[in-house]
Amino acid sequence: MGYYPWVNDDEDESFAWLDSHRKEELDGKGYLLNEGVPCKDWFPEGLIFDLSKERGSKLTDSIPNTFALLVVSARLKGLLEKETPQGTIEFLPVRLRTPRKKVLDAPYFIANVLGTVACMDVKKSDFTMGRIIKDQVQHFRRLVLQEEKIPKNAKIFRLAERSRLILIREDLGQTIVDEDCTGMIFQELEDYGSEFRERAGT
């Protein structure tokens, strides 16, 4: 069974994106949304994310953003709840606001994938460690997994070595694709980090 990085669909210019400015309402705790820890006890009620005026306006099931957050529609939330073991994902309600300051009725949720799985093959992967957070990979040029270290029931998980990165198992990814959910790409693992390989001339 293969695993795929969940990445933004940046190929369709009609898609709406979240504005790239961080939310002051998160009170300096926003980084916790990328660490696989429960956040519902402090997460602000009624949080509104602004949509970027530099991007398109079409709402998708997974709203692309630069924060490494899974901001999902009610439809995709229901699918994830149905297809993953209980306790895998914490769903935090948010609303979206257009550049014209209209708060949209459609409910959205941050799908906060809980826990991490340490399964990077250090010898076969090519990566650069972070300078500030020294136990986290800053970026990959090539990622290879040790699949035997991934729990059998893990359909979606955070990579412990880079907790911002969410990986999805092939069968769950196919289910989401079959339901015509939009806004994300389940990237081939061998292609992940290729932009850094190109820069390095490898």
C-alpha cells in the first residue's frame, strides 16, 4: 500500500486560497496546529479565515494555503470521519471571508491530524534539517519511507520528522478522489521535493 503527501492543488488558478497573513486570534499558538497535538481547548470559537484577493474565488473541499493546514469542507470532513479510526483527526470549526468582507455560510473545519509517525528512511532520503527547530526537516529533496514502521490502521498521519507534512494512504486517497473532492493533490512520493532537487542541480 503506497503513501502520498497531501499538498495544495496550485495548478487551477480559479481556486480560492487562504490569505497568507497569520491570524492574531491564534494568540501565538498557531504553530501547535502543525504538531499533531489536540488544540480544541484553546482554539478560538468563531475563527474567520480571510480568502486571498490575489487568488481565485472557487471554493474547494480542501482550501489551499501556505500554513500547512487542512481546511476542509463539511463534505470532506464527513468522508474523513467515516474512513479513519476514531481519534485520528480533531475537527476545529472555522468560517471563510471573501476579500469583499462577506462571511460565507458554508462551514469549514481545520482537520488537525493527531499524533505523528516516525518512518523516514534516513539513509535513503535526501533532506535539510531546520536551523531553528533542529529536530524537524526543513525541506526534502527526496523522501523515502520505512513502511514497516507505519501502523497498519494509519490511513492518514503526520510525519514525525516533519510534522507539517501529512501523508495519506493510497486507499483513502482514492476514496477522496472518487468522490471528486477538490483543492488538494496526492503527490507521488518520488516527486515530493523535486523542486529542491532542481535547484540543487540533481
